[in-house]
Amino acid sequence: MYLGRFVQSGFRNLEPLDLTFDPHVNIFLGENAQGKTNLLEAIYFLALSRSHRTNNDRELINFDQDFASLAGRVHQKQVDIDLRLVISKKGKSAWVNRIEQPRLSKYVGHLQAILFSPEDLELVKGAPALRRRFMDLEFGQVNPEYLYFASQYRQSLQQRNNYLKQLAKREASDKVLLSVLTEQVATSASEIISRRYRYLAGLNRYAASAYQAISGAREDLTVIYRPSAKTIAPGNDAQTIKAKLLARFAEIEDDELRRATTLLGPHRDDLEFQLDGKNAHLFASQGQQRSIALSLKLAEIQLIKELTGDEPILLLDDVMSELDQHRQAALLNFIHGKTQTFITTTDLEGISQEIVKQPRIYYIH
Ligand code: ATP
Ligand code: MG
């Protein structure tokens, strides 16, 4: 698939735009702080209805405007699809082929996008929240139910945490209500965790070979899920995971009441990256971390292709200058000229000649 026409207004510092992108390579060229990343972010937002760098959609609306509007035409193998999103201070609305969608989980998935940015280097050694965000963004776009359960989970988790606080302050004492809330949390949690296992297994089918191609090294990259409820294991189905969560919740009830918050579940789980069985969080060099992060994204492209039969689009923010010629060549090899690619850069010099052969260049100023 590729994104053809793209129209926007009111998104961050961008002037109103009406562009038609090249199906292959598009380069956004400009000085610092001109809006290159903002344009990539706008495309990413059109695809996922979420930003890669903020959870607060209001930040995306231009300081002097009340709303931002994004629209694009997606060209797929068979049909074209029109997407439209409006972000206002009250929330966002989404249309597919001019029909307003009742839920964002119905909207997401029509344009699949993989974004790689300097922040992704934090994926290996940064806070666990970054790795959870990675899973939520990547798996949400291949599985609408993942998004649905994630939003259910957020709601029931908040209710349960509020109730634990009330119990702790002795404003409430009904343990039956707590067990109802625990049951709700465990239901959506188990659906999320089982899907995370499933899609991580998919990523692992491609991650090692992507890593070897990108780094030129022979090490095996594997991604391992680290559940906060340690009794949960790979291969468990949602029902088993739910039963194990409920058993663990029963064991830690006193602790949760004392700390007045939910201590187990997808919001506490983490990922571990291993190179030849060694924890990359502890041992990986800067270069290895960069290669791990990039190979995960490339593995994700292949996984999406496997699951949907179509290519996602690839957004590369400021990464070319960070990759040497060898890694750029490896990246090119992966793209094969088939994946529509958007690249931001402050100058064309650091970019491999092969990439700039016939790109469409947009000057952002
Ligand atoms: P660099 O090369 O340094 O990465 P860039 O071209 O990627 O620069 P952007 O990150 O896209 O730059 O940001 C450009 C400008 O957008 C920033 O100076 C920022 O102040 C401005 N900006 C961010 N959010 C908003 C907003 N909501 N309204 C108006 N301007 C904004
Ligand atoms: Mg930038």
C-alpha cells in the first residue's frame, strides 16, 4: 500500500498542505525546527490515530487553531481508501470513505505505518513504558481487537485503582465490588497478554535475520515477554492467563490494598531483548542498540506483510545520518523499492546515492 494524496491543516507548525506523494521514496528536506518531524508525525497520526511522541493530542493542534484536520488517499492492491481525521480540543473523529467510524479501533489498520525515529534508540535501555508503547502501537494496528481490549483495560484499570484508593482510605469496604473489578481487569488483561505473546512470536520469526542483515553480525536477536505475573508463560491461552492473573491477584491482595494500586497486568509487563541469550539492556553497545531497534521495525514490516499481504509505509525520522553506508545499504535491501518510504533530513549528503536516485523531494521551510 502507499499514501497518495495528503491534505492537512492546523497540525502543529505546518502550513496547510495538499501534496501527492511518490509511491517509492519521499524526502522531507529542511533546516532544524522547520516541521519535518511534524509532517512525518502527521502521516503517522493519519495511520494510527496516535502520535509516536505524545499521548496528549491537544499538543498536535497548531497553537493558534482550534482543530487540526488530516486526510489521505490510501492506494491498496485492489481498492483505494479515503481516510480523514479531525483532532479538536474535545477529542478526535475519524472517517473511512466519508463514513464516520463509531470507534477508533474501526478506523486504525487501513493505512499501516512503521516509524523509526531517534527516540527509538531508547527502546532497548529506556523505561519499560517505552517498550509497552511499542507493543501497543505495533500490535494495535494489525489487530483491531487489541485496540479494543486495550481501551477496555485502561478503563477497568482506572476504576480498580480508584476503588483500591477508596478502600485504603476506608471510604469503602465492599470486597465483593473489588472482586468484580478484578475480574474485569483480568479479562481484558488476558486478551492483551495473549496477543502480545502471539505477535512477539511473529516478530521473532524475522528479528534475528533483520538484525544480522543490519549489523553484519552473527548474533541472534530474540525478544522475550516479561510478564509482571511471573506464573504466565509463552503458549498460555487467554483463559489460562486470566486464571493465573486471578490467582496472583488473590495472593497479593494485602500488598495492593496497602499500596492502593494494581500491581499486575499489561501495564506492568516488559520486554527483554537478547543477543545470543544475553540481556541487551545490560550489555548492548550504542551501535547494537541502534541495530536492535531498527531490526525490530524491519521485522514489523515483514510481520505486517505476512498478516495482511500488503506492505506498510515506512517513516524514517533523522535516521539516515545515524546509519553508516553499510547499514543504509542493508536497509535499502529490505525495502526492495517496494515499501513507500518517507525520509527527513537536513541535508542530502549523508543519504546513500541509491536512495536519492529518484526521490520526490519536499522542501520544508
Ligand atoms: P529538526 O531538524 O531539528 O528535527 P524538524 O524540522 O523536525 O527539526 P519539528 O520537530 O517538526 O522540526 O518542529 C518544528 C517546530 O514546530 C518546532 O519549532 C515547534 O516549536 C513547533 N511546534 C510544535 N508543536 C506546535 C504546535 N502545536 N503549534 C505550532 N507550532 C508547533
Ligand atoms: Mg525533526
